[in-house]
Amino acid sequence: RVEQEYSKHFSKDLRGGRAMSVRMALGALIIQEREGFSDRHLVQHITENPYLQYFLGLEAYQEEPPFDPSLLTYFRKRLGPDAINQVNEWIVQAAREEEEDGDDNGPKDNPPTSSGEDANGRPQAESQEPRAHQGKLILDATCAPADIAYPTDLTLLNTAREKLEDIIDTLHASHVGYMKKPRDRRRQARRDYLRTAKNRKPSRSEIRKAIGRQLRYVARDLRFIEQLAEHTPLTTLSRKQYRDLLVIGELHRQQREMYRTRSHRVDDRIVSIAQPDVRPIVRGKAKANVEFGSKVAISVVDGYAMMEKTSWDSFNEGTTLIESVERYVERFGCYPEAVLADKIYRTRENLRYCKEHGIRLSGPKLGRPPKHVEPGEKQQEREDVGERNAVEGKFGEAKRNYGLGLIRARLRQTSETVIALQLLVMNLEKRLRLLFWLLFGELFEVDFCIMGPVY
């Protein structure tokens, strides 16, 4: 089924090299996220390790690399976050169906189906009503930080100025000896930047003056580029230079507006020229009040994590509850018994929705605390808090072991694919641990409920 999704991204043109199978593509990405390899190191380890080659479906051990490291970027683009999330849901559905049937000895003959499809991939009738309430849905959100340096206005403007100077050199290269090169004053601009950057404790007025100088240098370079473009077309620039030029133009507009209004807030603020999609996400954590990356909302069902929403702009995670519950119905054919989430999810709209569908939403009631508390309410609230901590454990596991704490992908699409892959690998590891303990119990006939975990 994954091969069918993967093959949709190939053209019907018969020219070109032979396409890699989805086992090779997805398997290589799983190994990379599980072990934390870079693209080059991944290919090197696959070339040296027969177990990894067997995992990728090679018939025999070979000493030549199975593919070039540059192909991994195409693997991430072709699969995409939607396909990875679909595979992740198939895995969760398979585990849940086996638990319901009481057969945990291995995967079924028929693969799990997505919503609206039967085992053969044919659409089902849409008149099926959800079954009775079953299971618990845990919701929360976190930030997946991107691999960028901590951004400051002064550093961003200095980087933009240096890139503009390279663009000026490229545009003027064909006119050397015929046209006078614009005076961009790059040495003076560099000294002005270092004067403040090397100061350990610059005052606010000094930082503002330095930002104003760099803004004027950037504006000057942009005017020079506009003049040179009348003689040399911008097609002379490389693709990366042209993209940087567009990003710097918007960055200069934002910085000039903040400088004029003496503020540090602007819509769609750019914090990295190389990754202009990255946005500041205010989380209010003790370690870092602001993180720079994408905001990820996930749900946890029976210990398996699934993607609910990924956005590069900050959003209120409480608005995702209704959509997450509806997606739960599509996945499992029933409403959850309870939704375990923190206080930000307890809005009037969410409470009204849960009440209409007979779903218990964890947490205290809105308004003033009641004088008389029903027996068992405090106990139920403590139990809900304890069960909700499972999602915090999933965030910690993903960030410590699978790379969610620092996304090294550069493009927006590949970053989203990497995040989806990390959740997929985390669920595969949980599934593998479960199968291992079941096999261990069958071999030695051990009651794990009595014995507990063994290391």
C-alpha cells in the first residue's frame, strides 16, 4: 500500500534511471532517524553493514553504495509528511485491531485500512455510525526547534549585508573595466558591526544605533542591486542568490518597520535568511521562553503518537480538539470515552462539543471553584493528570532519542517529513518492543504481569 502512494510521485516518462523501491527509500529514512545519521554517514553505514542491507531488501551483500546520498532529499520530498502520517496511522490501527481481537502474535493477513476504505482499498459506505465510546485521547502540543543560530536583529542585518555584497560582485563581474563598481563600504560596515558585536554588555542605545547603521547599509546595497539590474539581468544570479535577495528585501522591510516603531513584534517575522519559514514560538518554558521552529500538535492513543497538526506559525492548540476527536472517529469508528488535555483545551466551545457527544474532558470546571465537590471528582482529576503525562513522556522520548529536539532539515517540506518520520519511528520502536516481549513470553512461558520488566 505504501508502494502505491510512493509510485504516484513518478512521471510516466520512461527516460531516466531506475526508480528505488519504497522499501529502500522509507527504510533508509527510518534508519537515519533511528540512528541520527547524516545523509553521507547513512550511506556509508549501509555500505558497511549487511544487516542494514537486509533491512532495505537487498538480495545479497554488496560493497558498492546502494544509492547516492543526494537521493535522500528526493526520498523525503516524494514520500512527504502526508504519506508518512498515513503509514503511521496504519501501524496504530493494526495494533489497536489486534488488541481488540485478542491476537497479538503478529500482523494480520489483511493490512489496516485508512478511513473510508476496506481491506482491499475500496471505499466503504459512509452511512456507518460510530460505535460506543471507547478508549482515551490524549492531546498536547510542542515546538520542534530548527537548527539555526539564536537570531538577533543586528546579526540578521549583518548577514543580509554580506549576502548582498556577494550579489553585487556577481552582477558587476561582467562589467569589470567598463563600469565603475558601486562603493558599498563593506569594510566600514564590518567594523561598525564588530564594534557592537564584540561588546559584552552593549547598552540599548548602542544596539539601536548599530541596527540603524546596518539598516542603512542594507538599503544602500539594495539600491545598488537595483541599478545594476538595469545593465545585468537577475538571471545571472544563482537560484540561491535570487532566493536570498527576495528574503532580504522582506527582512529589510520588517526590520525597518520595527526600528521605526521601536517595537520587537511584526507579522510573519523572519528569523533566518536560510530558513525563512521558521517563526518564533513563545512557549514560556523555564529553559527557553522562545523557541524557533514549527509547532506540532499530537495525540496519543494506547501509547502510540499520531500527528494532528503542524504549523510554522504559532496557534492555540485548544482549537484543534474538535478536529482531533473527529479524526479519532474516522480512525477507529468510535468516540473516545475521555479527552485528556491541559487547561488551554477547556474552552466553552470544546466543553459544549464534548457534552453533546458524551465525552468527558479532563480538568476543573470553568468559573469559580464550587463550594461542594462531588465525591470522586478530585480522585478522577488526579488520575487524569497522571494519564495525561504520557504525552509529555512521548515528547521527551522523541526529543532525546529521535531528533525532535533539533530538526536539521533545511526546507519546509523536508522538515515536516522529518517530524512525521520521527513519530513513525517512535511508534515502530514501541511495536517492536511489544512483539519482543510477546516472543520472549512464549519462549519461556513467563507471566509479565507478575515478573515485570526484565533487562
